[in-house]
Amino acid sequence: MSYNNLIYTIEDRVNTISINRPDKLNALNIETFSEIDHAIKSSVSNPEVRLIIITGVGDKAFVAGADIKEFVNFTMEQGFELSESGHKILTETIENCPKPIIAAINGYALGGGLEIAMACHLRVASENSKMGLPEVSLGVIPGYGGTQRLAQLIGKGRALDMIMTGKMIDAEKALDYGLINYKTSPEQLMIFTKELTEKILSNSSNAIKHAIKSVNANYQDGLNGFEIEMNEFGKCFETKEFVEGTSAFLNKRKPDFN
Ligand code: CO8
């Protein structure tokens, strides 16, 4: 598949989406976030893909934020629309994707960049990464779900500290805060992420899909997460992967979910 601002590859059941505007520190213009949405939806409907990695091209940035040049002259209405479309076609697509999405953070993850990473199901960051929501320094606030997901991940006090100061934190601090799941050296980032994908892919993709939906339900208004869990639990039974997983256990062998 070819995109103007992404490199899209599929290998060993893993789709890697690399945001490719390194001379702009992979800043997200509207075309890029539409392409990410399209790329994820293509992978969801592609049975060859079971897991997605999002990363940035180059050694400096994952994504340094929304492209400031694009919204600098916006009206209030356009600002609202930009935020709304970012939610609907970017971060919600990522968060609700039935296939696991891992952010491999390889440098600056700022503003909209950190918001993409926070919408992913897991985050691995290299030691040279810097993460922050500096929007208030521009006179605006995080608009792609950052005010909600940062507080969900690290707690309200730390989230407000990061948002009001606009400060960047390094991977060590992000790990301590629970903002990222794992920290690696820059050289190990993709190697470690690949190992993590193998571990996840050794499990039932069908069960993982139901687990993602159940966990997300806790953060969605009007949904009772416990009820969703009961329903999703029930849907696992009688499936090919449930039969494989349970019979492998009973026969003392490893399950084969391929
Ligand atoms: N938007 C547009 N261009 C950018 C961005 C960005 N977010 N970040 C970097 N660039 C560009 C620079 O303009 C520069 O381009 P050029 O060479 O043409 O001048 C190039 O990338 C390299 O950047 P620097 O020269 O600045 O590199 P440094 O190493 O000196 O600095 C920094 C790196 C510290 C990351 C610096 O680039 C920076 O502060 N960038 C902006 C970070 C930021 O504020 N991000 C948040 C943006 S706002 C946002 O994401 C809101 C999301 C929600 C929107 C909802 C609707 C409003």
C-alpha cells in the first residue's frame, strides 16, 4: 500500500506503520492522520495482519505533535472540527482497534504524538524519547484525547502537572509514571517490540479482541464494563481458538493459533 506520509509494511503477521515526515519531526498534518486511519482500517480487514506497530521514521521523533502550521489561523469552529475529526478518525480508531496496536516511541512524542501513543494498547519507548503535552504553551489544550487518556494512565495530579507546565519527561520517568509499558535502548527498540509482538501473537487473537473491548468499556460513558466483560467472555466459547487453547492445555502441548 502506498501513502504520501507513511511507510506501510506487513511482515510475519505484523503491520508496521511508520510516520514518514522526518524533516518536520513527523508532525501530523491532516493528510497524515487520515492516512493513519486508512492504514489501520486496511489492516483490520486484512486477515494476514494480526498486530500493528506505529512508529516514526528517523532517530529523533515519534511524532512532535499536530502540524502547528496547519491550524495557526483556525477559527473556534475549525478548532472544534479539527479536534472532533482527530478523535473520530485517529485516536478512537486506534483505541478501539480489535487488533493490538503498539506504539514504538523512538524520540519526541509531543502533543498529538503522545496522544496517538496513549491511544495505542501498549507503549515501548527508547531511552532518548521525550514525552509531553506542551499545548498550553501554544495557547491551546490537548485536543486528541490527551486530557482524558493522560489522567487515565498516570492519574489526575501527574496529568495536570504535565499539562499545566507543558514539561517533557524522559522514558525513565514515563516508565515510573506508568505512561509507557517498557523502556529500551534506541538500538533495541524495534527488536524488543518484535519480541513483544511474538509473545502476544502466541495467544488467541480472538480472545485478545474481546479483552480489548472489555478493558476499553471501563472508559466509555454509558457502558457497564462488567456487563460487557460477561458478554465478551461468552463470545469466546465454541470458537476455533477456544477449542485449540483448551485442548492444547488438556493434552499438555502448546496451542497453535495460526
Ligand atoms: N508542527 C509543525 N512543524 C513542526 C512541529 C510541529 N508540531 N514540530 C517540529 N516541527 C518542524 C519545525 O518547524 C522544523 O521545521 P523547519 O526546519 O522547516 O523549520 C522541523 O520540524 C525541525 O524542528 P526544530 O528545528 O524545532 O527541531 P529542534 O530539535 O530544535 O526542536 C522540538 C525539537 C523541541 C520538538 C521542537 O520542534 C518543538 O517544540 N516542536 C513543537 C512541539 C509542540 O508544541 N507540539 C505540540 C503541537 S500542538 C498539538 O499537537 C495539538 C494536538 C491536538 C490538536 C487539536 C486541535 C487544536
